[in-house]
Amino acid sequence: MATIIDVAKAAGVSKSTVSRVVSGNGYVSKESREKVLKAMADTGYIPNALARHFQSGETKTIGFLAQGYFDTLGVFLETFTQIARNYGYFIHLYFTGGDKQKELDALNLMKYKQIDGVFILTRSNDWETIAAYSMYGPIATWHRIDSPNIYSSYVDHYDGYVMSLNYLYDCGYRKIGHILGSAKNLNTQARLQAIDDFYREKKLALADAWVSTNSNFERSGQVIAKQWAEQDERCDALAFFSDDIAAQFMSSLQLLGYSVPDDVAVIGFDNSRLSELMHLTTVEYSLDKQAVNSFIYIYNALNDKKIPEEPLAVRLVKRLTVQEDFRGHA
Amino acid sequence: MATIIDVAKAAGVSKSTVSRVVSGNGYVSKESREKVLKAMADTGYIPNALARHFQSGETKTIGFLAQGYFDTLGVFLETFTQIARNYGYFIHLYFTGGDKQKELDALNLMKYKQIDGVFILTRSNDWETIAAYSMYGPIATWHRIDSPNIYSSYVDHYDGYVMSLNYLYDCGYRKIGHILGSAKNLNTQARLQAIDDFYREKKLALADAWVSTNSNFERSGQVIAKQWAEQDERCDALAFFSDDIAAQFMSSLQLLGYSVPDDVAVIGFDNSRLSELMHLTTVEYSLDKQAVNSFIYIYNALNDKKIPEEPLAVRLVKRLTVQEDFRGHA
DNA sequence: CTGTTAGCGCATTCAG
DNA sequence: CTGAATGCGCTAACAG
């Protein structure tokens, strides 16, 4: 394996000069540059990335942290990896499986100089605990949180949810059920607010509404299907905080002998690939741009740059799980 | 940031001794070890991974290469990442987007000492082209290929496919359509052989069978749905080489106004999460173990070990897209 | 514009 | 058992 010294000898210059042409830093005369270039080709020289990293103290690598695989992870991972490569960064992947210690281990890698920064897709520890690690490198997430030390490329779910509800209302639905995620989640709180405002504006009785929070566990779709089927007065429509859970719900409902949208309308959230396959009406909120913005934040922090972020937008994706001319069940 | 020298000073020993206790190589007296351990704790010493990598010439990182995201990737990635961590390796992720050059760039990282080995989930270049890079480090894939330089943790799809076909036959289906992947793929060839043997054994007229190869493009599920609907004499059942395409097919069929399994039975292959959600009868063939075996191969090659691989198995997963008592369409 | 020099932090000789 | 010395490959400061 040829090193910088071999090239220097072959070109008849010093290794500093070779280093200069390789890295592009500093002035090099045309003749020297050409001699070096030729010597590099002759010797088949390849800069040793390990040595460069060691020298610079940077790994040009960003950790991507998640508990485990789920549908949305794919989109995110793909976009994030893409943009990172464009800026010369690599992605190191970690699945914690929900293990707090493993998550901390991953965060610790910033201390150990194995990664330069971290993006968190799904976490296990408290945000406070995580935030403490920001002293070792930038941390970003797409979750909506409020911390001075963790960047959040969130989208306010309030607007998207109001959009969903108005759409259901305009289609004729009045008995709407709301399936929400973790009660502590800021987006859940935004949804709660949206529900409040919506019922007030439409002068509907909020007390009658079925609102289910913390439906973000493994099999919650199944559970909700069962609950819905056992209701005395069933909802006409269900608005979900996630396509994934909505898909589980529809899947389970089918087994119970009901069908969507004939027996109940369903609207999801995410516009995941799953939703496309299952014809699920949903809300798209530029996941990809959230990934981009998170990366840009990390990149800016690491390189002292100020690349601007991308604007985010919310959009309703109409498919087949909501009837546009619903006039009430017989 | 404390270095090995700081620890040495604090402990009153040389840095060699510190190195010895940290790495565990060589003899160190009990007293020295304790002094060092205390000094490490006092100074908050953390070995610099960059320096160690530089020193050893290893990155303890394996590249995971794919064109882009798809359902099965999730399972694979999760298992692969898991086992890698257990053996002290990290996963570097690359999406090529089908770009041949980007794939080569990723392979080149082995030369550049940025990764120690590579696992390929979906490729863009010819296997021959890829095999040339095995001189820089071990390469493994789950694809069924025959190359002395690339390890393959494949499962012979022959058995699984015969299992599918026999199941359909036993349920009463006679007009079976076969949707296969790339004609060059060895598994496709195994399926073709399975079809041949099956029709011969059951004394069915092979000439009548609908066999569609190269159905592995972006929207092939939609195309097949259309073709099926336009057939003069429609198949009773369709056997797919992949859950993903089968799911697309069912999804499209629904839009065309047909239903599964009433109008046509469908059997997939992979037992992906998607198949579970869509109640798709399918074949499971221990994807996770393929991931494990691929990693083990890479690990063994890198560390000159001989850890044994895991045995693979094939299993039919009965769900709702095949009627068990099918007696022919009216 | 270019060569010389001095480390980056660690593991590994080699003596003792 | 331990310390001193050496070098991995590269970059950056400095002096020309």
C-alpha cells in the first residue's frame, strides 16, 4: 500500500507538497502538481482515511439512532443518508431495541470520537438525559421537543390534524374518534388542542367524542379495532396519529368482519408507503425535508456554517378510506 | 480530553503500562493495574477510538449496501446491526439509488480503510465487477450467486416454491399463475425447475400455465393486476416470488374491483411485515439467519475465526389469501 | 511556492 | 513485570 512518502519520492518532492495537492489546501505550482498527480497514478496511491481522521479528530460520520425498524424509518433513513453523502458524511446505524443503556452507549460514541454527531429517530431515555450528551457533539431529532441543546426539525401537527378533521367534517362525518400517541408528546398536545378548537368551531359536543391517547404500543391497532367493534354507538370515522397504527387497525378490522370505509372511515398520518398500498387517506408532512433539516443542523454545527433549512409543508392525500359523500350510517 | 499520557502521569507509571491494562495485552502487576484503573477514573480517561483504528488499521465497521429502502431491508438491517454489535462491529450504511458508480465508491471504501468488509443487500453492478473488490476485504450477500470471491447466505427457493405449489394444489387450485423475478437470478431458475417438476408430477399441462418472469420492477404489481384482469381464462391462483409485489398486486386488484381470495388466490414469499398486515399467505425462509450467516462469514474472514453458521429453514405461513377448500370458480 | 519539523494517541517492540 | 523508544500516515506551523 503506497503512502504519501512513496508518492513524494516518486515525484521528487516533499510529502507536504503531496499533502497539499491531495487536500487542496495551500499553494502548489503547476509543475509540482502535475508531477505529484502522475506519481499518485503511478504508485496507485490512496489516502488512508484512518490517518486523516486521526489527524483531524473528525470521523465524518453521523450516528443514526432508532429503537428498531418501522415503516417511516425507511424514508427517513434514505433521505438522511443521501444528503449526508452529498456533504461528505457517512451514516453509522444503531438499533437500541428500546434498551436505555444501548442508547447511552451510542451517544457515548461521540465522546470516543467514533461519530461526530447524532440524529435520533426514536429514543429510549428522557430527553433531558440525552441532552446532556450535546456537550460532545450536535444532536438532532424530528420529534417535537423543547430543549436548548437538541435541535428539532418538527412539523406542527396542529395544522395537519385540523386539515384531517375539516375534511372528515366536509365529507359528512360527525362521530369522529381520535387515536393519539403518547400523552407527553408535544404533537399529541397539539392534536388535543386542535380537537378542542375543532369541536368549538363546529359546535359539536366534545364530550361525546372518543379520544384515545397512548395508542403507540406494539399492537395498539388490534386493540383499537376491538374497542371500536364493542362500542355501543360506533364512530363513523377514526383519525389516527400514524399510518402504521391505522394500517394495523384496518387489518384487524377486516378479521373482525368489518370493512373500511363502509363501516368506518379511516384517516392516517405520515403518507407512508404502507398507506399507499392500503389506499389509506392520510396527511403528508414532508418527512424527507425534516430529515434534510436535521442533517443541515448537524452539519452547520460541525463545520461552523450557516446553510439555510428547507421550509416544511403539510398536505392532505386523498385515497379510498374516507367516503366523500358520507350521509350517515343506516 | 485526557490522553494515555495524563493517565500515566497520574498513576505514576509509563504509558506502556496504561496501554497494557486498557487493551488487556501483556502482563501487569496487580498494584500497577489498580493504580492505573484509579487514575483512569480520576482523569475521566476515554481511549481515542480514532487513534486505535489508525494504529490497528481496522475500523471495526462493516458496510451495508443497498439500492434503496424496501420492506425486507428493515428486517435484514435490524438483525445484521444487532449481531454486528454483539461482535463489536459497527454498521456503515449506503444507499446507491441504483447508481453503479456510487456502488463502486462504497466498495472502494475498503481500499481507503474506511470499512473492513461489505454486505450487499441489493446491487447495481455485475457480480463479476463486484467480486474484483474482494481483494480489499470480505464481501457477502444473501443473493444466490455462484462466485468463489463472494459469500452467499442464500436459501434455495426450490423447496419453498414446491411447498407453495403443493399447498395450492391441495386446496383445489389447478389454474396457477407464476410471477417470477429476474430471469438471470438463480432463484428464478430454481423456481422454473420447481414448476417443471410440479406439473410433471401432478400431470398438469405446463403449456397452459401463465409464467411471467422479470416482474421485479417498480410497478410490476400493477401491471400484473391489469394483465390478470384482461386474461380470457383467468388463473385461480397466483404464486409470487415476493410479498412486496404480491401486495402491490392485491392493492391494484382492489382498485379494479376484484377481491382476494374470492376472485383469485395469492401466495407470496418472504413473510414480510407487509404480508402480515395484508393477511397474505406466504413462505418464510429465515431471513434473519441469512443476515446472521453473512455477518459471521465476514467476521470469520476478518478475524481468522471459524464460528459456525446457523442452519436455514423454510416454512409455509397460512393466512387469508388462499381458500383451503377451493372447488373451482362458478 | 516548498521543504523541514513536530506531533496527533496509541500499541508494540526491545531492553532491562 | 515495566519503561523508553519507535512509528503508523498525515497535516500544519514555520522558516526559508
